[in-house]
Amino acid sequence: MLLPLLLPSLAGARQAEPVLPVNPAPSHLHDSVITTIGKTPLVKLQRMGPRGVDIFVKHEASNPGGSIKDRLALGVIEWAEQTGRLRPGQTVVEASSGNTGIGLAMVCAAKGYPFVCVMAESFSIERRKLMRFYGAKVVLTNPAHKGSGMVIKARELAEKHGWFRPKQFESEANAWVHSQTTGPEILDALDGRPLGAFVCAYGTGGTLKGVGRTLRERSPETKVFVCEPDNAPLLYSGEPTPYFSAEGGTRAERQQADEPKAPHPVWRPHLLQGWAPDFIPKLVDDATRLGLYDEVLHVSGDRSVEVARDLASKEGLLSGTSGGGCVACALEVAKRLPRGSCVVVVLPDTAERYLTTPLFDGIPADMTAEEKALADSTPSQPPPPIELPEVTDAATAFVQQTVGQHRLVVWSLQSCEFCWTAFKLLDAIGVPYKVVNIDAFEFAKGNRGNKFRAALSHATGCNTFPQIFIGGEFFGGAADACIKWKKGELQPLLEAAGLKRGRARDWGGYAGDPFEFLPKWMSQNPLRSK
């Protein structure tokens, strides 16, 4: 394991802190993905900082799960394993806006634990897809219930099903993993160079408390700045978050120890995913009480988006709005510092999990006018067509026999988007069909697939795929199927071939627009208007 947690016996969740050794020396050989977590680089900004002050970003997207929360995920899981809180095969459940959930999904997959993430429906779709890709389940909550609602749902699920909940907002393992890895990595990389300022957002509070504690001990001259959204300034307001106590109260309240009792009155929706839930986490409160930061900085969502885009276009660094906001604050801090100073700022994640958020508003998928002009500046000569073999009697017989044996045949290519369109429509309307992939491995030897293609082309006069036969007659391709279904012309052909399903004209209950099945890049296809 990367982080064997050498822990004293813990009588309560907050009576003792885990002790984590610093990461071992980097290696190119790993027994598991989890040993690649950490040891991320410091990257100097070349074009965005003020002259004479060096700004380095701690590039946490270099973690295997793409964010700083990989550290948290590994820390809380190995802490739970070492202390017996997590049993082999037990399900892990946690509330997360995405990055912690992705990190936990990865670590749980590597270690063999089922994982369930509870996430408000307002967070980016990419995040839930990434977690599900890791094999996790994602339970979505009402965005109006905010972060508190996510925590409540995770607690309910844990209590109902006997699952383990890491409690990232309170867990000391969250803070200590940063005390023992992130903080020392920064100072070791600087190799004795004085660190004038460290800048991060607070999020769960793990990075703030963990790195802040390391810097106070090893680099007390470093000023620590923490960022929050300017339209949700919880720390700036001075209003505390009340927490449930581990002592006294009901059993349910004791089980909620250090969790917030109510949402914070100053919180408002903001663009900085992962920055500020609708309460001040207990780890953040600890950092405040212990004096682990010097100043709170504020930044708008619009400015965060602007800086994130600058990081990509000027520095080649992909970052989400959270990183854009942190760097925006670091740029302001750098203006205050004397020449020769050094600033380190956390770049928490990558932009690729923000594609469906305002960060990518105005970033087109189609060519711009300028790009079209570039495309039109050369003739776009197509490649030469595939030379098909001569039509053979054997290939013709195979095509005729296949078409004659099935009421509906789709001749296709395995990875053809238009073939998938035909399949999706036929599946939606509940029609059985025979598929023949001419590029299937079984037809490769002796070039049989292309021999079938030659026979098909000779019979239909068509060179594209799919080629659909209904009742022994060539019908057309995917676009033909979509157009004629909308016009009501495909249905009688299917009925005449004996392909009705259920009651007459009850086509699987499908009442949609078949053009939804076309490749997404054809969403503006003029065929829709026909």
C-alpha cells in the first residue's frame, strides 16, 4: 500500500490522529494504481504571473483519478481498513460533488469495495459517468437540498444498509494525508527555496488543515491564503456552522458528531464545484481555530472561468473552475510580494470533467467561420475508394440466401455510427432483425467480407452501410429508415413482412423522433426537415 496507516487505537473518531509516512521514492513499477497517487509536480507559470514573482501550480490532475481528492480517497479508505471500520467487501458510501467520489470509485475498484456516491443532480454529468465507469453507483439528490442534503442521504443509506461512510468533511485521515504527502512534497520540490505564499480553496478542509499544519511547522514564514466564492463567503461572514456533539444528546446525534446541524445562512449557489458546500466543514473550522491560514480571499465564478481558460490557452494547463479560481487568487497575492518571491497554488483537477458546465460555454463543437475558411482553403481531396474484388457466385449466393432466410436483414460494419442508428431504431420499435457484419473476424480470411460487399454493391448499387433488406427487398440505409418512419412509410413495409409486434401498430410503444438515434455530430442534419 502507498499509505500504511500506523494508528494508535482510536476510542472516538477525533480522539487521535492517523500517522502517515511520507510517500516512498518514485518508482516506475507499481503493483496497483493506488501507489501512483501523489508525488505530483510543481509547474511554473510562464506567461500569467507578475514579472519577478514565480508562481508554481501543484498539478493535482497528475493523480491517476485526475484530482487532489485521490489522496483523500486513499487516506480515508486505508485508515478505515487499519482501524477495522471497513470490512472486506463492505460497501462504501459518501456524499461528494464529484472529485472525491471519482477518487473513491477508483480506490474502491482497485481494492475490491463496492462504492455508492451521493451527489446533487446539479453537478456535471461527466462526474457521474466517470464514477459509473469505475463500476460505482451514483444516487442523485435534489439540488435544492444542497450539500447538506447529500450528506443526509449518504448517512441514511449508510445506516439503512450497514455501509461504511468515510465522512470526508470530518475525518482526520483527510487532513493527515495532506500533512504527510502534499505539504512535504511542496517543500521538498522547492529544495530550500523560501515559500512566500501558499494558496488553496477549502472544500472539505483536508488540504487547508493538512498542508497548513505542515507549513506552520516546517515553513512558518509562509503566508497561507484560503479562497472562497465571493457570492458564498461563509468564512468572511463570521457566522459559524453549529455541529452535532459526540457527547450527550441522542444516539442519532452522537452518530452525527461534527456534522453540521443546519445549512449556512450566507451560502448561495456558485460556479466553483467542490469549493464551498452549504456549511463550514469541521476540518475548516479546525484550521480556523488553530490559526493555520492568514487570510481569506474571494473570487467570482466569471473570473474563475476566465483564468481557467487562460491557463489552457497561455500555459497549456487544463483546469476546472476550481483551479481557475485558485490561480486567480494567487495572481492577486503575487502582486503584493517582493521580486524574487515564490507562490505555490493548488490546481485541484482537470477541465475534462467540466465539459457540461459554464466553463465550456461558448466553446463550439462545430467549426467556426474561421475554421471553415481554413478547411476551404485546400481542396479536401478524398482518399481513393476501397477496390472491391470481382463478384463471385459464392458471395452472391451467400447474400441471396441470407436475405431469403430472414424477414429483415441489416448488413453492417461493426463500428459504424449509422449502423448503430438503424439498430437503435429497430430495437426501439421492437422489431427482430438479422445482423451481418461484413468486417467480422470470421469473414477476414480469404477477404470474404469484401467479397460479400462486392456482391451487395452489385445487387443494390449502394456502397455505404448499413444496407437494410425488408421482406427480401432492398430498402435503404439508416437515414432512409428515419425519414420513412417519420413519414409513416416504413411501418406498412414492416407489417407486410410480418414484423408487427404486439397489437397492430403498437411498435414497442415508441413515439419518439428517430433522428435522435443519428450520430450527435449530425444533430443539425438537414434530413430532419424532410
